[in-house]
Amino acid sequence: MLSVSSSALARLAARSRTAAAASSASVRNMGMQAREEIEELPPNFSMDAVKAPPHGFGEQHEEELDPMAYVRKPVSSVHSIDLSKGAISALDSAAFGPGGSVVHGRFGNVDASAAETVPLEYLAFLRPASEGAAALREISEGGKTGTVLVYGASRPAGLSAVQLATASGNAVVAVVDGQHSGHDEMVDTVKGLTSEPGTAVAEQYALCKANFRDLVEKTVSGDDFTSFDFDSNQYQFLADFKANVLDYVEAYPSDLPAAVDSEQLKFTGKEKDRANFQANMNAYLSQYQPGADPIDPAQLEANFNVEQYELFKKKFITQTTAVISGGDGVTNTDRFAPAEIVNNMCMQPESTDDAKPEGLVAYPFEFSIKNESAPTTPMTKGGPIVGAIIEVTPDLAVACEAVAAAKTLREKAEALQFLTEPQKSAFGAASSIIGLAKKAGAAVRTVGGSLPGLDAVEKPSEQDIQTALDGMELGDDGTSKLNYFIQVYRASDYPIYEAYAIHRANEPLSGPRQIVVTK
């Protein structure tokens, strides 16, 4: 018999009771539902009884200031840099007076209505802005508009003259002087401040007197498409095309496997590769267009006339359109031999029909040797030259004084020879502007200083100052007629910034911006 000890039976009975209890408990738990205990609100409960969190929806929370944080000092005045003295300017400055008024160092109290809407930093340039307004008033002679030439267009007075002249309806041809002419973005920005047909160019462009003269003439009279003598020039187009065809046939004859440079057919590899070179090149060049058979020049001259050239252009347009669009199912986009087409048209001229084929329309900018293209943009004219405004730069002042001190033509040439390149460029570019203005009988005024032989602008009148303030005034949309590229150094917070601003302003090629110091 199999005997089981009493201890083993006890353990087995205990294990059975535990499993049964666990199973019973699990069944009861699945069938039971937790009771919700809802706490009743007190009878005197209201929303005011709940206090707002300390930093939440209640009273506005004021953050505690960091005792180590620096608090900026209020600005009381603004100054431009006087380069001649190497210090901040006391005259070209503006400061807050009693009662919120603004006092300018040169012109005294500023109109209260203007002081509210003009940035304080702009008031440091009230003198150059007023000079620009005065120069524009003097050369316009009663408000006439036209084309205005400006040199030094990126400096305060020149920049003011460009914007005020544009706002008055003038077409401005502005020249950015050598200090900033190498900054392409600045040249483009000044160009954006003008309106069509006005523009802005770098100083180096004005040195090419013929190109600059043509630019000014196009601005004055407009780019007139109808002034081109198309009837007489269409034969010149045809003659140029015939010369190009003959040169093409001579460069790429039919004995070449393809219309490529003959230098590519020369063997320059190792001797072991010579045997297979020609076969490999023929297979490689098969993807290119073939060479052209000789064309009889006399036959080309006699038979290939304007009508034949017009037909050739239409074939060329059809071919290129099919290549670009991926093919039309009719045109062979893999092979196009222009010289072969011309040769066939010379031997057997094709019939011409003045009526356009059905579905063929004229496209803008499509060249036609028979029909002149209509202008696609309206022609804008700037009008006659009103005058020229010259901003006196340091390089220009040195160059003009050196040339004016010389008596004879030889001495003037020697004086120019010993000038630096920036001084020569400034003199040459300004001379281009002055020469065009004098040739047109227009007035020339200098701002920011004086030059020998030229009239400097008079002291700005009250009207000129008000014109400058009106231009600086910010509108409801945040824009103004006069805008400057200002870099502010806050000497009110860090006094060392005053010396640093003077140092930066006196650097060669100091950058396309105007430096001001606040205190």
C-alpha cells in the first residue's frame, strides 16, 4: 500500500483552501461596484469663497526683480559723430527738454507735433536732411520735376536728397560713393528707394562716362522701343546670320563624325589604346549632331532672303518647343541640323505665305525679322535733367582741392596722378555727374561741405527744416518718407561706447550705416 504522511496531507488541504478562497474573492470583486461618495456643498458656498492662486487669475503678479540684473538708464540725448573733430557732435544732436519738449543742438526747439512722431535718433540727422531738402528746392526752381542726379547717395544728406526727390515725383539717378559702392546690398537698397525709371549704381559705373551718359539719357527720354529703326536693321540681322552659318560650316565640316571641336578627335592616350580609339570615339560622338556640308556663299547670298530666314526661325521654334516639352509625336527631337536646313533652303527656296498658319500665334519677346515686336511694358520718362546734388565726401574734397590748386593742365594731371585710387574714383564719378548737369544747363549744389568751383547749398530755411521733419514723421503704418540705416551706441548705459563709436566711425570703409550715440 501507498502511505502518505499526515504532514503532507495537511499541506495539500491548506493549499486547496487558499485557492478556493482566492477564486471566490475574485468572483465577488468582479461583480461589485464601488460606491461614490458625493460631498455636499455647504449652504453658504459662493465663488468668492474660493481664493485665486497666488500667480494665477487673480491680481496681476509682479515678478520679483533679480537684484543682479542691469536696468537700462533712460535716454536723454542723441548725438551724431563729427569726423572732422573726432568726437560726438554737440550741434548735430537732439535732447529732451523740460515738459517733454525736444531741443536740437543747431536748430533749437523742435515742433511739438513733430517731436511726438519722429524717432529721436532721426533728429541727429536733421541738418543733412534739411540740406538735402534745401538743395532739392534750389535746383528745382519752383517745383519743376524731372531727372535728378545725386552723388554720395548712401550718406545722410545724399540719402535724404534721393528719398525727397523721389517723393516729389522726380526720377533719381543715384551714385553710391566709394565708401559703400562695394556693398552690393546697399547699392540695391538705394536703388529700391528710387522709382522707375530712376536707378542707383556704384561709383565704378559712373567712371565709365559713356555708359553712365547712356544710362542718364535712357532715364531722361525713356527706353523707347519705337525709336529703333527696324526696317534698316533687319538686313543687318540677316547678314550676321549668314556670316555665322558660314563660320559654323567651316568649323564643323561634314568629314568630322560630329559637330565638335577637332581637338577632341586627337589621340592623347597610351599607345596600347590607339587601336580602339577611333571606334570608341565614333560610338561616343554618335550622340551629337553631325557636321555640315559646304554651303555656296553666292547661293546663300542670292536665295536666302528675309522671307527664307523667317521660315527658318519658325522651324527652329518648332524644334526647340518639341525638345523642351518632351516631343509632340511629329518632330524628331534627336536630330536637328541647322546648317543642312539652310543649305536645302538655298538650293531650293521654300514658298512663303504671309498668312500665318492656323494655330500659330505671336508670342511676347519672340524675335521676328519681318515684324517688329510690340513693346510689352509702358515707356516711362524721367524728363529733362533738373540738377545735380553732390555730397562732399572726404576723398572727393581732397581730390577737388588738389586739382583746383593746380594752374596749368599739366599740373592738374600731375595732381591727379599723385592721388590715391579712392580719391581718383571719387573725382571721376563726381565729374561725370557734374558734366552731364552742366551740359543740360542744370544747377549743381553741394551738401555736407563745399567744393571749389561749385555752389554750396544755402543755409536751410524754416521751410526746409519742416520738410525734413515731415519726411521723418512716422505714419500710422509705421513708415516714413525718410529712412536711415542707423547703428546706435548706448553710452548712457556704457560710457565706453562713446569712444568705441567714434573709433568705428573713423575706420576706413566703416560700413553702410550712420552711427549715433545716445546718452
